[in-house]
Amino acid sequence: MEVAVGESRIETVAVHGGERRPGPDGAVVFPIYQSTVYSVPPGTAYHDLSYIRLNSTPSQAYLHDKLAALEGTEAALATASGMAAITTALHSVLRTGDHLLVGNCLYGGTHDFLTEHAADFGWDVTFIDPQRPETWAARPNTRAILVESIANPLMRVGKLREVAEFARRNGLVSLIDNTFATPVNFRPAEIGFDLVLHSATKYLNGHSDIVAGAITGRAEHVERARTTANHFGGSLDPHAGFLLARGLKTLALRVGAQNASASALAEFLAARPEIREVNYPGLASHPDHAHAAELFSGFGGMLSVRLAGGEAAARALIDALEIPYDAPSLGGVESLITRPAATSHAGMSREAREALGITDDLVRISVGIEHTEDLIADFTRALSRI
Ligand SMILES: *Cc1c(COP(=O)(O)O)cnc(C)c1O
């Protein structure tokens, strides 16, 4: 029996969603089934064999139910990484000759995948401005639209309701990378997105100790993605899946703390003379604040700042901080800080970077679950030294 969590709040869903009651042999924690393959009942079809790559083992079925409960979708699929989720989802939707609309500010890996490989698959890609619905146009061969709920590193929030509506009106499959917002702050399926994707490496797992991804959505879409995943092979290992399920149980607590600390830190930094600009959708000064406030129940744990003293001040700030690690990932319990021009976006030309607002003085912060006052004290000390 699976526990009913339909009317529960996200904290309760995180703990009890997808759980088996009672668990195998009465286990309160669903165990790791570290078995590649399972005995075959007569008449089993290929995609229904229990085999890790086929995403059909007990550990995987449990994790899928938990992920679907959190995003409020019919079904979910875990993948070996966030990029496996994105590439698998796109391959499950697009055929040669299809046209894809994508947001113009994308995670670097997604951007590079599309610019370097889409043409090989015969996909025609058009970058759109997710803030300006009046500029979006579908063609007869347009099949899908892909955006991010909060786009890195300026934390831009597109007109997401309009994206889902545009997709519905034009018969497109709508996909959204919800890594930064998390289902705690935003559940895109509720406003009509067909496929909700995650780098579970980040907030969903939350402990910076695995790489994983998730595809959630309506059953027919996820089933097609599962068949694609079975063929492409980017399936999640049961041990990483166990750690992900464990991390999911504290998702709401972690993200709640991260929302609160990031808001406080953003306001603190906005008032400091050493900081020229703070990019956080929770601030009234953010260009997307109004529609972000309408879409989200929290603004997340990610922010970025530009330093009044330029690149040298940005480097000095990172060096002077004691709590955050200088590392480019995000979403874990420990705060991380990075200069995107030197890490996540280092592969782009300076010109392309600056067109996206990724200047050399920009610093991105992933706020962890340390005490807010300790983080602010660390920034106070570090800013006084740059
Ligand atoms: C990290 C990230 C990805 C890629 O995830 P991996 O788990 O590293 O493959 C995709 N989208 C966003 C928004 C990310 O932050």
C-alpha cells in the first residue's frame, strides 16, 4: 500500500510521498535493492523486465513514486544525471525535422548540447526571450518549447504561465527545467507544463554527494521518456537512488531555510556600498519580481551580485569568505560561491557571456542551510576586507 498524501502539504509529501506502508519486511526506510536483474514471470515484455537499465526495479519504482508525489505529477523517471534527464526528455519528444523553441538563458550544459548536437539530430532550434511572449512564434513543424523556471546566473524568471498556455494553444510539448525553483517553491505541472525536469544533483538530493536527474509529468509523456531512457541507457544506479530518496525527505525543510537565508542575504547585500547589483527574484528591484511572486511560494536559495570594485573585488570577496566553498555547483546544505565567467560559463566567448549579463564582476551564491546570521557575519567581514 502506498500512503495517500494528496491533500497534504509539501513537508508531509516529502517524508511520506511514494512510501510503501508497510515497507518490505516492515522496513520504515525503503531498502536498496542492489540487484541488477530479477527472475522473470512468464509472458513479461522487454520493457517490463526488472533490470536496472530498464528503470523497473523495486528501488526505482519507489523513487519514481516519490518524485511524482513531490512534483504533483502522474509519473516520474529518475536518470543518471540532470543532463541525462534533459537529453532523454528531448529525444523522447523530438524527431528529425522538428523545430524546438528554447529560452535564451540556459544552463551551460543544455546550451552546449543544443548548439553542438541539435543539428546532428535534424532538430531546428530557435532561442526565444522567455520574458516576451509577443515575440514567440510556432511553425507547422514546431514540436516543443523548453525553458527554465529560474535561469542562471541572473535568476531571470520567464513568463511561465504564458509559456504553458502558448504550448497548449499550438499543440506543443512544454518542458521546464525546475532545478532552481524546486517543487517546494513551484510545481510547473499545476500551470500546465507537460514535462518537468531536474538536475537532482542539486536541491532534490541536497547533499552534494551524487549526480542524478528526474523527468516528471503526465504518464504518457514519462512512459515515452522511459522507453527512450531504456534505449539510451542513462539510468540511475540503486545506491545513488537511495541517497536521492533520503535527501528528498528533508527537501522542504532545506529549501524553506534556503529561501529565508537567501532573502535576508539579498537584502543585506543590496544595502552594501561594495555591491553594485543584487539579482534575486524575491527583491522588488528584480525585473521579474512581479510575475515570480505570482508563480512561486518562495524565491529559492540562489542569488548573484555584481561588485562595485569589478573583477578584482569579486575575486577578493570569494577569497575572503570563510563559510562558502569556492565551487560551481549548487543546492547543497553547504553554501557555495563562484564567479560564473571563470567556471560555469568559461566555455563561452567574452562577447557571448556579456550578452547574457555574465560579466567578470558577477559572483553567484548558492545559499546553504547554515544560520542566516553566520552567513551575514561572514559577508560583513569579507566585504570589509576587499
Ligand atoms: C546542474 C544543472 C543541470 C545539469 O545537471 P547534472 O546533474 O550536472 O547533469 C541542468 N540544469 C540546471 C539548471 C542545472 O543547474
